[in-house]
Amino acid sequence: AQKITQTQPGMFVQEKEAVTLDCTYDTSDQSYGLFWYKQPSSGEMIFLIYQGSYDEQNATEGRYSLNFQKARKSANLVISASQLGDSAMYFCAMREGPRSGGFKTIFGAGTRLFVKA
Amino acid sequence: GAVVSQHPSWVICKSGTSVKIECRSLDFQATTMFWYRQFPKQSLMLMATSNEGSKATYEQGVEKDKFLINHASLTLSTLTVTSAHPEDSSFYICSARDPGQGDTQYFGPGTRLTVL
């Protein structure tokens, strides 16, 4: 069963506007971590933001914020004031606890973001 | 932040040969490293978890005899693709877990393997 679901294969956003990339997850663990990574065409995985399952506040890192809705098991990424350099592939990922996941991080299918000038 | 390196960054080999890819954590000791493969326009698929000093744990469907993993030290894990075939051509990415940084996982830059 798929544990990380990203339903948007591709997204377009106008430069300087905000965009939300969707991510839902499935786990029976109480303790887990959620991540977002950016992968430009070079292939490197760039860490953007992290949300722990026990964190009550939504994580924010500069222009990135994570809209964490635990009851809905969603962890959407919001990018504010989009820039042309934001065009890339974005992956949502989850690291489960030792009981069910053994600290493994698994990835969603990804969303390709295109920022238009 | 912490750095993970991979070597080589790209490699082209003939079918039937073996290729070794190295993953190093440069400024921290990684008791656990992970190996992923990524096909074009697809997500990262976890292949195996590499624990220093013990056997790697392979994900379902990954042939352990074909993808040999060795984690001989706290800063080095190697992935050897044995008897490579064209279908093994892929982007291989390693990551290392830094227990001193809240188990943050750092990714290497990846190795692009092309088997002719």
C-alpha cells in the first residue's frame, strides 16, 4: 500500500505567487517525521523543511511552510512568492519510527513545479 | 550542514561488468546509510539500509546478490552492482543518518550509471 501520496504530477504557478503542493501519508506509528525535498535537474536532493508528528506548530523555513493536518494525515508544502529558480521536482517523504519503519525514509511520487515568468 | 559525497558522479560500463559506488559522510559518523535508485521521471525507491558492521537490510524485490552493500566504517558505505545489465542503468543516491543531528538524513549528489 502506498504510504506517501502526491496527487499532482505537475503544477504551474505564476512568478511571485504562492503555490501549495499536496501530500498525504499513511502510518500507524505515533512518532514519525515528514519532509519535503527539492530535486532540480542536476539530481541532488535539497532538504527544504521538516515536521515532526508531535510538533504542534506548523514548520516554516523562509518561503517554505508546511501545512500539517495530523487528523487528515496531510502535510502540504506552501511556497510563497514563487521564483523562477523554484522550478524543480518536489518530493514529500516520511520517516517512520523504529517499530514499523526502522528509521527508513520513503518518498512520494513527486510533483513537478513550473514557475512562469 | 553535513555533507555526504558519492563517487563516481557518473559511470558508463559494459554489460556484464561490476561497478562500485562509494558513499561517504564527510564530517559526521553515520551508523546507518541508505541506498536509493531513481529511474527517469520517477521517485526515489529505497533499495537497502546499510548498518555499520552488520549486514544490509534489503527491501522486498531487491536482489541482494546483485546489489552488494558493504558498510565497513562509520563514514563509508559501498554499493556494488554486479554483472550489470542495461536495465540496471539508473540514478543511485545514498543518504546518511546523522545521530548527532536528531537523526537528520543527508543525501549524496547521486551517481548516474549507464550500462551499455
